[in-house]
Amino acid sequence: MKYVKAEKVPTNVYNQKWMLETILEAQEDVKGETTSYKLGSDALNKLNETLLKFGYISTPIEYKQFTGDDL
């Protein structure tokens, strides 16, 4: 929180906790395997759908562009 306060970012502890939980959830393996803490292409596709739906982006983010990995 000291960093967001220093940068005058409008947020609070509850919002930061929610964002962290959301990011961690996106990194979970939906097949029940060990969590890799690496954003998979399925999670990125879901993220793209949400960001496009609410107008935060105008074109989908490509997996390789985002991670540098080919998968």
C-alpha cells in the first residue's frame, strides 16, 4: 500500500486483496494439477474476453506477446 499511496493510485486494501486473489485464481490449473503460477493460454483467453467485454482493450492480447512463450 505504501507504493500505491506514493503514486496516488486510488485503491484500498480490500481492492488490492481482491486483485491478488483474482490473479492467483487465474493462475490455478483448472484440471486439478499443481499450480504453476504461470498464466496459461486458457486463462489469458478468459482475461481477453473480460477486458474486451468491458472495453479495457480493443484487440485481444496474444499469448506469445504477453509471455514471450510459444506454449
